[in-house]
Amino acid sequence: MGFLLPIFLLAAGIYVLVGAIKGSGRLFSMENFKDESIPKAKKALRLIYIALAVIMLITALTSGVQTALYSGKLTYYRVTDAYKTTFADLLEDGELTYTTTAAASGGMSCLGSASTGQEITYGPYSVDNQKMEIEEISAFINKAYNAYSEDREKFPLSSGGMMSCMGGSVDYSKYYEQTDLIDDAGEPVYPMTEADLEKGHSVWVSSPGNVRSDANDGSFISKLYEITDPTVLQILNYVFLGLAVAALVVLFIVTRKFTDKEKLQKAREEQVHGPSMPSSAFNFDDEEPEQTEKK
């Protein structure tokens, strides 16, 4: 879904550019223009369309790079002390193993996925693991919920969190934490203070290839990370979007300037009432008397 806008801009930019180069087609429909202004209008429209096409193609490029590189951050999870104390009976030597029926979205039944009927085992996972993935933390949460789903002290009804079941009525937020901050050693930072925030930085994961922004593996995507910045790309997108709007405004002004108002009015009337016919087309009686007299 994230690539729909870049693809649309790319296709539209190519279409407009080709039309501007050819100088013909629907982009250059001038039947309502003043006859003496058509050559001048065509030249002006061609320049505007070329500028608009270039803007759209550049926007497609910047938007596509931003979507490919900066759509997702590396996120880690861990269980809280509340989980460790509340569900201590579920742990064996500080580890958890969870066997359940796999769900269509990868085994996270708490996220409302449909069961596939295939049994799957998660773990063993250490309760002290600071770098859990989504499936690992889901296994912890699901096992606790399946064991104590009727206990309203452990699972009170509330507004619902990220891993809520039962239509968003059960909140699990006190049993897990997540972070997208990573320190220089590659370890997750769960900020408790302002100093903790300063230690961490975000690590992006590309859509194609799942390449981390800190990989430095010499690949093409890694090189793109080295020469791009999400903030700069965002600013460029806004700038070129503004330029595209400005080009459309200029196009409207130029079109209005060269439009023949009488031709336009006539065209609108024909669209509403259909083409008019001369009144003489319906006069069938003028010739008949003359022919009768000759006889």
C-alpha cells in the first residue's frame, strides 16, 4: 500500500511528459481557445506540462525512496516485572515454552487471527530477554491470557492495548514494553529518563530486503541509507508537492487566459441541450404550393 502513491506519480509523470513532448493528445485540447492564440497557448502549455511532469517524477522518486527505506523501525519487546511476578507459575527456570494452534498471521492468536489447525511450539524464551520479536512477546502474552482469561484481577477489562483480545476490551500493556531505540552497541534502550533517551537512536528496516539502516554491508540499499535522511526526504516531498500545486494553478490561469468565452458558452449549451438545428430544416411547406400551381 505504501508504494501506491509513488507508482501513481510515476505513471502520471510519464504520461504528462510524453504528452508534452508530442504536443498532442487530450492534454492539448484547444477547441475552446481563441483561434489567434492557439500557437502561443500550445507553447505555454507544453512548458507547463514539462515542468509538472519533472516535478511529479522527482516526487515519485523521493516518495518511493522514503517508503522503501523509512517505513518501518526496528522494534524490540520485553516483559515487565509485573508479568514476572503475576505469572511466575508459567515459567520454568526463568524460561517459557508455549504450544498452541498456529494462526494464519504467524501464530499470534491473541491478535485475532484465524486458526490454521496446525500445532506450533514457541520457545523456550528467556523471561529476561530484552530483544524479543513480535512472535516471542505474543507467545508470552497468549499463554498468560489462555491460563487466566477469566481472572479480572490479572486481566481487567479496559480500553485495550496493542495486543488486546476480545474486541479490544482487555489491556495487556502492563505486561510488556516495546522500544525502537537502539544504543551504539546494538542493544535496545527502554527509556526511563531523559538520559536514556539520549543513548538511543532509531534503526530503520527497508521494505525490500529487510536491510537495517546500520548494516553497512556495502549493498545498494545500505548506500542509499548513507546518502539519504528521512527528514530531508519528508521536506522534499512537501516542497515538490507545493510546486505541483503551483504548476496546476498556473495551468488553470493560462487556460483561462486563452479560452474564448463565447466558444465555451456554446459548448456548454450543446452539452446540455444538444446541437441546435436551423429552423429552415423543419420548413416543409414552402415548395409544395409552387409545384401545385404549375400543374
